[in-house]
Amino acid sequence: MNDERAYLAGKYRDLETEELLNLFRSGLTELAGEVAVAELNARGVAVPSRPVDDDLAASDIYAGDFVSVASYFNPTEAHVLRACLQAADVPAVVADAGLVQANLLLTVALGGVRVLVPEGFVAQARDIIDAFNRGDLELKDDTDVGEL
């Protein structure tokens, strides 16, 4: 660790102040940030606060491992459900669709095409899946999608 700290200190010492500030603002590891702050302080430069990203999407926050919440024999149905979940801000992915499309005989062996969500979203996903299966999310035949 001291070797890495010494290496970083040497690298940062060789940088121009503006380059070091830009590097610091871009985001560094904890150790690199400490070394950069020490170098900036040694130069008498005010250390800027690190930017905080307030625009984190739900998918950027760890909510547990992905678990299967639905399975379909038809990849298209799985993708439609994934889109409904994502429209409700539930991160979701479709697994095994490519395998099933490449070899239809694998569908049963794989257990179908799975829709996966993080563990922290399972309850919300199940509510949406229930509404999906009841037809609550269905558009009427005369719905003008331009009005949505």
C-alpha cells in the first residue's frame, strides 16, 4: 500500500495543478483521492468538493442479486413483460432468449425464457406481473397511442 501511495504521489507531483484538479474531479479511488488531496494541499490549492451524482437511476443502485420472477416459452412475451417492468421503474432483464431463439428444443430444458429482477424489487415486480396477467395493463383496441 505504501508503494502504491508513493507511486501515486510521484505521478501527481509531476502533474500541472489544473491537470490534477481535473483528475480529482473525475473521480478517484479512496487512496488516489487521499494522495491527490495531500498534493493539492501541499501546493496551497483549495480542494474542491467531489461532485455528487443525484441522477442515479434505480438500476445504478445495488438491490441484490437477480432472481427469476417469470418464465415464458415465447421470448416475445418475456420481452413485453420486461418492458412493462421497466416502465414501472423496476430494473429487469430477459435471460436465455438468444438460446431459445437459436435452438427451440432447448426451451423446455432451460425452463423457458426467464425474466429477472434484483431481489430488492421482487415484491414490486410480482404486483406488476399480477396486473399484467389480469390484463390491467392492456391497451384497448381503439386507443390512440399518439395520445399516450
